[in-house]
Amino acid sequence: MFKLIIKPGQLTLNDLRQISRQPVQLSLDKSAIPAIQASTDVVNEVIAEDRTVYGINTGFGLLANTSIPDDQLSLLQTNLVLSHSTGVGRPLKDDVVRMIYILKISSLAQGHSGIRVSTIEAFINFVNAGLIADIPKKGSVGASGDLAPLAHMTAALMGEGFVRLNGKKMPAKDALEKAGLKPITLNSKEGLAFLNGTQVSTALALKGLFQAEDIFAAAVVAGSMSIDALMGSVAPFDSRIHIARGQPGQIAVAPLYLEFMEGSEINKAHVDCEKVQDPYSLRCQPQVMGAALDVINNAAKTLLIEANAVTDNPLIFTDNGDVISGGNFHAEPVAFAADMLALSICEIASISERRLSIMVDPKMSDLPAFLVENSGVNSGFMIAQVSAAALVSENKSRAHPSSIDSIPTSANQEDHVSMATYGARRLTAMCFNSATVIAIELLAATQGIDFRAPHKTSSKLGAYHKLIRENVPHYTVDRFFAPDIDRATQMVLAGDFSKHVMKILPSGTM
């Protein structure tokens, strides 16, 4: 159980990474309360003075010019939530929903949303009770906020729709009762504050970021093991080469390969061989992985800012009582970040598959064909490489930028959208594909190192070799291979190969 005190605008990537991996217990820092209360006071003043202000006492979207009587303001907010609960498809996973909760609470608690302290506290109690709103994953275009998915979240707080409690789906009203909680009743501006915002897009992109970190780390380990299995040179990882170019990611990642290879008997055994240069997929790992790291870091900076942002509309400024309509709900920054991550995830797997292809080719590897004894009778890693190639090709299609698409909505009032939600959501599938490719390379490189006996790999790579062999035995003769690949893939996604690389990744530095 991860315990987090919400200090508005102060979430870290490490906080969010922890939340994505385990249940959370929340509390609100008391210093946030005055700003929240002040914004509520502004809303009450608007109503008392009979001023017409969008989102407080008007309709929404194209209906912004429609004034709403005071006695219907609570109904207005309720109807907004119910009418916007139009999501479709399978529900978002628990880890994403938890991140949505934290991002939304942090945003609302910054005192620009006109939401009551009691409403935020009720939301926190909902989270602490372990209630997971059943939020369909499809239905947002990433502008005017993630309206449909956030409506489903808000509806659950109101006792509408469905909730998962201890993994069991049930009506939200029943779940609240089991948890000893009452449905919330929305006041003026509160429904709109809940629904406007980029929290769903951002949570999905953050999940993609954290998975990309683990994939990146596993790829560095796999690439190092492949160098050893293929008796590659460590010369291309000399720091002087990378400093001469000046690219920060390249400079950061290159030393890791030397660290992983240090003390390898296999490497020492071929130090005087006639080979001059290795193929690009071995030799240019710092250049490719360094560029991928720069992209991941840039995306992480954008997403961390967005995680701590206020993205609903209109915003309340309590110093002078202004209520200003704007467009912070437009998720273009998230869309761009997701597109950058997609490119990085795609390339990490692409170069991994090329190393794999070398290892299964006896003409290039000086290893048994397809990494198995008695090849011909045994096919070994032949079709595992085909599967990896298929996944890389699929990722190339998925990597097409989502941010360049747009479609008008709300009778052309909302005429340019970001498509950030899809852009971020597709990262999960891409990460699974890339994790699987890297998992196959890890298995292949482990197999290749086995064939280099009696020479041993380095101590660090040896530890990862041992970890893999504790989960997947040596490939002696053909066997049903899919469970081995799945087991290794889950190890990648679980971060089992991330320990030594995390020091250069965003969650370890931001």
C-alpha cells in the first residue's frame, strides 16, 4: 500500500510510478484547504450577484449562452455527468484509474476549480475505500477534456454506473453502501470541474511512459547480453566517442554497456580476433538507445507538468474573483508526448529484433543454427524471430502520429481536437509488443551465452542470466515455446531488468 499526501502541484514521477503498481491511501495536505475554499466562495458570489458565468449558471458547449435558474443549478451538474457518460469498450485497468484519481484530485485541490472541500474529501474517501470506477476506455477525443471517461468516474461517485470492489463489478450505489459511503451531490461548477481535464489522457500516457522505461532498461540488458553472446566489441562504447558527439542520451547510456560487460570472460576470449566492426544493431546501440532516451525524457517532462496542471474550464482566480474561460483541457501536449513515446517504443524493439536475427543466423553468429543443437530436427528460435518481426511491423503501423488527426465535435464549437486519449491508449499495446520482442532477445542471448561455455559472462550479466534461467530452462530440444516467451515478457513488464538502468531514466531522476 502506497501512502500519499496530496500537495497540489507537487506530484513526482516516482509517486505516480508507485501508484501505478499498487493500491494507494490518500490524504489532503491541510495547506491546500484555504485556496479550495476561496474558489468555492467565488462561485457562491457569482450566484448571489446573479452574474452569468459559463459553467456556473449556463449550459455547456454550444449551449453556453443558455442561462440556468438558480434552483436548477445542481440538476444542471447532475445532468451534465449523466449525459456525458457515453464511453464504450472495455474498462480501463485499475492502475490507470488510480492514476486518474490522483491527477484529478491534485488538479481540483489547487483552488482554481470552484469545487468544495467536502466534495474533494468525499472523492478521497472513495479512493481509499478501494473503489475502482468502471470507465470505458473509448469515447474521448482529447479536447474539452476527457469528457466521457471522466463522466463515468464522476457518475460512480454519485452512485451511478458501475464500480469494481475487490475485483468484482457491481452497481456503484451498492459499492458505496458496502464501503459505508454516501453518493455525492454536485453543486454549481462541480460536475464541469470533474469532467473537464486531461487526466485520462495523461494517466494513459504515464502508464506508457513507465512501461517504456522498463522496456528501455530491459533492452539495454538484452543488448549487452547479445554483444557477449555474439562476441562483439566493446570499443564502440568508449565514452570519448559519445562525448565527441554531445548528444545527452547517448552520453548517458553508453557507459551502461561497459558496466554490464565488465569482467566478461567471453569478451576477453576474443579480444585479438580479426573482426573489425560489428553490425549496426550491436555497434550503434548508444546512438539509437540514446536518442530513444532523449525522447523518453522529453515526453516525461511534458507529462510531469501535465500531471501537476489545472486543466478544467473555466478557471477561477481568487485574487480578484475572475472566472475566465480558456482551453487548458486541450490535450495537445499529451498527444505530442504520446506520439514521441510511440516512436521510441517502436525503435527500441526494431533494433532488438535485428540483434535477434543475427543470433539465429549461424553465418553471422558462429552459434548453432537457430540457437539449438541438432538443428533440422529442432527448429529452436526460428519462429520466435518471426513472431518478433511480426510485432515490430505491427508497432510501425501503430506508431503513426495520432496528434495530426482531428475531427470537429459539438456542432463545430469544438472544432479542433488532439486525439490524445487514443494516442496514449495505444501505447499499452505497443509496449506489450516491444516487451515481447525484447523478451525473445533476452532468451536468445541467454541461450547464446550458454553456448559460449566454459567462458563466462560478466557478474552483472551473469545475475540476469541466472534470473532468466530460474524462470526459463535452457532450450535443449524443441518444446512448446509460447509459455517461455510469455514468462520472459512478464519479467520485462514487471521491471525485473530495470534496477541498474533506472538511474538514467525519468522516474529515477525527476
